[in-house]
Amino acid sequence: MTSDVLTMIEGPVGRIRLNRPKALHALTTDMCVAMLDALDAWRADPAIEAVLLDHAEGRGFCAGGDIRMLAESGAADGVAARAFFHTEYRLNHRLFTYAKPTVAFMDGITMGGGVGIACPCDFRVATENTKFAMPETGIGLFPDVGGGWYLSRLPGRIGQYLALTGHRLDGAECLALGLATHYLSSATLDDAKARIAADPQAIAATLDAIGATPPDAKILAQRDAIDRLFASDDLEDIYAALEADGGEWATQQLATLRTKSPQTMKVSLRLLHEGKRMATFEDEMRQEYAIGSRVVQRHDFLEGVRAVIVDKDNAPRWDPATPEGVTDHVIDQIFAPLSDGEAWTPA
């Protein structure tokens, strides 16, 4: 058992608290195992009526996964990286299919792996501290942990915009887009958790009663531009649309895209295109595992981690360096299903 996750029972409520503050609670394989063990134990316990998921201390809910470990493994045989993805995706799926009510408190940084454990929950609480993003294309990765499912179901082309640019949403924007179910002041969270523990059958009413009025959702002001400029599933078309527009906002987005991995931006567009048509979340996670098992050993991920996390020069040398250089054949190879013996399974 790891001390990076605290699990406890408070009356009729099971609580999972992320406890790795120096890493903004970024997930490790052991942390995912600890959460799975708790969920599995509580699933069959009639005394547990709901599960609360939050962080114990620090300013982040969960900043993602253990990227350094993934890169080190990817540079070698990839075994540890695949083991992490396999376990993390089982956790994502377990939360998605959990029979008892689950509540995630997205107070602070909620990115990558943090999105993966928050979005499956029945109730998702945002606050004025929430910073929600899927920034993976900036390190040569893609919005996994169910990103192909959640982002593809956002209004219009907002999901594609978020997947490509890694744009950060605040709590009000999360509520407006349905990524959060409630918006609370961070000062009221302890009260909310205590009330839920006292009456876990009335979670919706409790959160409704404590809910605060959010500020305007700024992203909605750009909705028309996002839908128009990010309309295509072809990355080259999006570049062309942004260039042709030439306005200040479009120019800023184009500059952002030019810092991201062309390869994994193309992976992300196809992921969302196919994710919207996935019959089940299990199907989504099976495909994402196949993609992740390959991307983690490709040049762009290793180079992205070097540039952003290790050397911190923020000057990744992507290969290919342009969207035109990423062929459909390469994307097809990345998306190819794994054999039955290698494929992800939910249990």
C-alpha cells in the first residue's frame, strides 16, 4: 500500500484522497492500484453508499501521470509504461461503471490523469481554483484516459480545440461545458463533504444548496470562432483556416499549434472522430491503450518530455516537424488494434 493515496471510511462514505503534493498528486501505478483496491472493496460493502475523491493538501487535485517514468520506460522496453496505462485505464473504467454514487472535487489543477479520474464520476465539483486541461500534445502525447470519449462529446468543436491547443479551462467554463456538474466556492468544500457523509442519498440536493454563482464562461465568447476554424478533422485544414482568418485570436491559436507535436495532434483529431462513435467506454479505453502503448515509445513523446520536463528548454524538435510530414499510414499504424494477448481488458 502506498502513502500517496489515503483511503478511509467516514460513516456511510468511502473517501479516496490523493496525497502526493510535491508532484501535484500526479498518478503512479501504485496509486492507481490503491484506488482500485478501495473501489473494489467498497463495491461489495453495503455499508458504503457513496465515494468521495479529492486531494489531501496542496494546490492541485491531480496534475496527470508520472511522465518521467513513462518516458524512461518508453526509451527502453516500454514495459513499465504499458503497465501504468493498463492499470490507470482500469481505474478510469471502474469509476465510469461504478454502481455507487461518486463525487470528484476538482479544486485546483486537474489535468491529464486528473481528468481521467474526475470525468467518470457522477458528480464533478469545480471551484474558483479549477484549472482543467488536456495538454498532452505539448509533450508528444495525446488526450488519453478517456479523452477521446469526453472531448468528442463537448458542444461543437470545443473538444477538438481543447485537444489540439491544451487550452486551460477555469471552473466556470467547466460548468458551462458540462465537464463539471456543480460550481462551489472552495471555502465551502469541507462543509459539502461533511453534509454528503451525513446524507449520501442526497448528494445532488446538497451540492445544489451549497452551489455558488459562477462568473461568465469566457470560452463561450469564442464558440463561433472555434466551431468555424477548428471545423475539420484534417490538421492541415485547421492550419489553413487559422492562417486565412488572420485575426488576433486565430493568429494566437496558430502560434500555439506550432509548438505542439504534429503527429499527436493528428492522433488527437482521429481519436475524437472515432471516440464520438464508440459504442462503449470499454471500447474507447481498449483503443486508447493500443495508441498509448505505441506513442509512448515514439520520438515525439521522448523529445517532448526532454524539452518540457527534463531540460526545460521548451524547444522540442518534432519529427516530422510539420503536419504535412505525418502520413496517414503512420496514423493507421498507431491506431492498429493489438492482438488478443496484448490488448487492454477492464478486469
